[in-house]
Amino acid sequence: MRHDYLAALQESGCATAATGWQPQFLTLWMDDRLQAACPMYLKSHSYGEYVFDWAWANAYAQHGLGYYPKAVVAVPFTPVPGARLLARNAEARRALVRALIEHTRAEHLSSLHLLFAQPQDVEACEQAGMMLRHTVQFHWKNLAPKAYEDFEHFLSSLQQDKRKKIRQERRKVADAGVSFRWTRGHDISREDWQFFYRCYERTYLEHGNAPYLSQDFFERMARTMADHWLLFVAERGGRPIACSLIGIDAEHGVAYGRYWGALERVDCLHFEACYYQPLAWCIAQGFQRFEGGAQGEHKMARALLPVKTTSAHWLAHPGFADAVERYLEREGDGIQQYLDDLGRRLPLKATAAGPD
């Protein structure tokens, strides 16, 4: 939600009308004083949101109605839970939600969606009559009574079979002759940023998609928000072969798994680059949380535990609003059952803490 981040997305051409993310930021004023604000985008598709509503769009189309454009309050391409409604107080936050709904109605948009919101935002949205939707992410936390002393201390909190599997996976990478180095902030060289982008772009293209983010965006990050990035580079035979880029919030001790890519295939390299190296770094640096990003039940075997995330939705068409509300009730029951099931399969020893 930093200006530097949102501005870089727009100025680099990644989040613009041409890519289906037309910025329409909303601000709320009283007596010439800013009371609340939020990033809002007019969307002509549902890519890059990580809260999937394609079925809703298809249902609109089947009834001869247009689902797009819609209004989305979110950080483009960034499934990180947090503040979405910036407000001086709870009253201003509630007023901002009402203004968002009114704006959506006045512009004849199909719907309003507020994604990966913090609890205060969720409460304001619910009070305004918006429908809530839940998804599941997987986050790691320092769960020991005291902070983990090292990676082995962390492994000791896991069940034996999970410890064995992680050690086997790490051994495969080491036996393949792969080593890692990390650089942070302004110490990340231009060459490292360029290598990262080669890996990042290749990963997207291998999956048949163009990358959401451009090299220009990451160059802007290197200039304006370098302190918020951490890069792990995998090397073999003196050559870089893969890397992972981690977002970091040193003030709150939180790291965010973001992007990875590889130019060579090595068994278990993804797990080492995206989980084990970042977790070891978090432990060494005293960070309290590592968020693994959207989806990915396989992360739980690496001790990232299930966490419920919430979005809020308002649909202008009364009939579709009723249908979606019923759908969300059924989906919510399924999400809770899924969380309950995951809770019975935690990788931690019985004495360790459970999920949120």
C-alpha cells in the first residue's frame, strides 16, 4: 500500500487501463482535510486478483449481462492480506465503504470487490451490507516459546516424518552441487536484478503466460523500495541457475514469498529456494512471520500453516446478489470444513501451537 509500490505498478505500465487495471483511487475529505483513501481499479477481467470470480462473470454472460467492468479495491498482483481502506478512524472507514458502493452504483458497474482485507476493513464492509468470502493461505510463524535458535531448532518442532522429508529434500539440492547466497536492499546488484527477471519471465512463459510485471517495474523497486526486497540466488559450478525474490517488512518482522524462477532443473530446488532458505533467513534475522502467498496446500508440509483470509463483495443486480450470497454460504461451509481437515493434519508436534 506504499505510494512507491502502487506508483511503480502504474508508471511501469503493469497496472493501467491497457492491462485491465484502470486506476480510480478514491479519497474522502472533510473541511479540506483528508479523512480516508483507497486504491480502486476498474477491471475488464479477473486476472491478477487471486480471489477467483470467473464463474460469476460466466453466469452474467449466460444471462446476457455484462460483468465487466467491475470495481476492485486491491493491490494489483499482490495476494498479501492487510489494510485496503486507509482511514483516520472507524467512522471515516465506514464512510469510505459507503462512498465506494455509491460510486460503483453511480458508474453503473456490476460489482465492487475488496480483496485480502484486514479485520477493520472487513468489519466496515460487513456493516455496509457487503458479502464476505474466505480463502486459505499458508503462513509460517515462530511458534517456539522463544524464537527458533536455528533451522535445526525449527525442525525439532515438526513431526518426525516431516523432519525426515525436509532433510532429504535439502540433501538432494546440496548433492546436486547447488549452493545459495542472499543479498538484500541496495546490495542487490543490477546484474542480480537482471538475472532475477530472466528467471521470473521464463517461469511465466513456461506456463504459457506472459508475466504480469515488467522489468521496468523491478528496476523502479530497486530505486525506490530496495530495502523491502531480499534475493536468494542458487549457484552451481560458479554459475547462477535460479533465484527467489522475497518481500520484507523489517519494522514488523514479516517476509513475503513472492517470485521465483530457474534456468536449470534440479530436484527439490523450488522448495529450497522458496521455503527453506527464506525460513532459515527469517530465523537468523529474528523475523516472526513468513507468508507463502496464495494457495498451495503443499506448503503445509514445510510448516506453513493454514490461515483464513477474507474479501468483501457487493453486486448491483439484486438477483445475482441473492444467488452469490447463497453460493458464498455454501462455499464458506466448505472452507471451514477444509480448515478443520487441515487442522487434523498439521506437521507440528502435538505440543506446538496450531493454526490461526
